[in-house]
Amino acid sequence: MIGVLGCGWLGLPLAKKLLDLGYKVKGTTTSTNKIENLKKSGIDPYLIQVTDTKIEGSIAQFLESVDIIIINIPPRLRGKGPKENYVRKVVLLIKELEKAQVPKVIFISSTSVYSDEQGEVNEDTVPLPASESGKQLLESEKQVRDSSEFESAIIRFGGLIGPNRHPVTMLSGRTNLSGGNAPTNLIHLDDCIGIITTIIEKNGWGELINGVYPEHPIKSEYYAQMALKKNIQPPEYQENDSDNHKKITICNTFLTKYYRFLTSILP
């Protein structure tokens, strides 16, 4: 039995893929409106809300008989809304995982744990996060890895692209943008799912993986191409550009041995 904590843009298609592979799947949502949709998809649904002070919903029932949990709840530390303590949320979850004796955990993190000033980085690079999100994700990774009660795998995904989601739609028509010569660090939804299922099927416990497509076209050229394909106005970048550009690469031998990227970042 696999539990997907967070059946959103990534979690729902992931849960459906796991069902296709023959696994029984439990899934959580924070919206009562989505419960029926999960049920119709064959997912055993639970209404769970994790805050930095408590977990609302039947978390013990959700974790019962689960062999693998995929923690897929991103930190809400951007925008103008109230900020949360993401580390506290993860610590609360870990206590419940240990209490339920869940043996294996996949934690979905982000390449925001690396700063732009670090330049080209891979899994052997010591992260030096600059953003609050990156700092809290890095500490949360540590909390997951440090538990002696379960095995874990950490995946740091780059920018997510796929159905109804692409950075160029937000950037369209904007001018005087910085970072035009920066490399893209993106990954398609299909490859996110492929990496997660490969860890499960090939026993990639203990692994730390940078989930990014291995090609890195520069942003100004790539987003111009994508805008043309989508028939929208391309963004315009400043001519003078900073030299501080982050490029995420992969040196993880487990990933290179068992998984080949299936989706071009220029679909």
C-alpha cells in the first residue's frame, strides 16, 4: 500500500500511475470537493490538513497498513499571504510516521536548496540556500533523513512543467527581466512520476536525487521558442546580465542507471 500525501498537480497523476502499476493507493486532499474525484479514480481518499501546529483529519487511519509514504506538500512561503513554519509541519508528520511504523518515505523537495551564487551544482554539492523556502526545505530533508525509524529517499525537483503549467505563461509580455542568460532547470510531470516510481520499483532507498532535465537551454532563447509555440507574447530580458546563474546537474548513479528521461523540455 502506498500513501500519497498531497494529491494535487503532481500527486494525483502520480497516484493514478501507481494504480496502473498494480499498487493499492491512499491519497490525501485538503478540499472536500476533491474527495469524490479521488474515489472515482480508485484512490482511497482522506481529508488531511497539515499545519505547523497540528494535523487535522484521520492521519493515523491514513497511515495504517501503508508501506511507502510520498510526502508531496510544498512549503507556502511565497506571495503576500501568511507564511508558515514548514519544518514544524514535517516534524509533526515524522512523529506520525514513526508512530504508525511506516517503513519507507519519499520526500519531495526542490532545487531551491541551492542558491544562484553556487553556479553549477550536483547532488555532491553542499547546498547554500538563499530563499526562506530553500532553507526550510533543506532542514526538512535533514529531519527526514535523520529518522532511524524508516528508510527514505529525497528528490529535489527543478521547475515543474506539464499540462496547464509552464513558466512562459506567467512571463509572457513581461519586460526588463533579469537572468536571460541563465540556464533553465526544468522537469516535465511525466519524468517526475517516472523518477518516483523508479525509486519504488528499484529500491532506491537512501538516495538523494536532483530531478532536472539534463539539457539546459538559456532562458531568453527557450522562453522565446515556447512563446512562439503557444502563440503568446514572449518575455523580454535585459541585455546586461548577472554572472550568478544556477545550473542543476545530476551525478546520482542510481538515477543514471535505472532511469532515462522520456520527455523533452521543449514539447
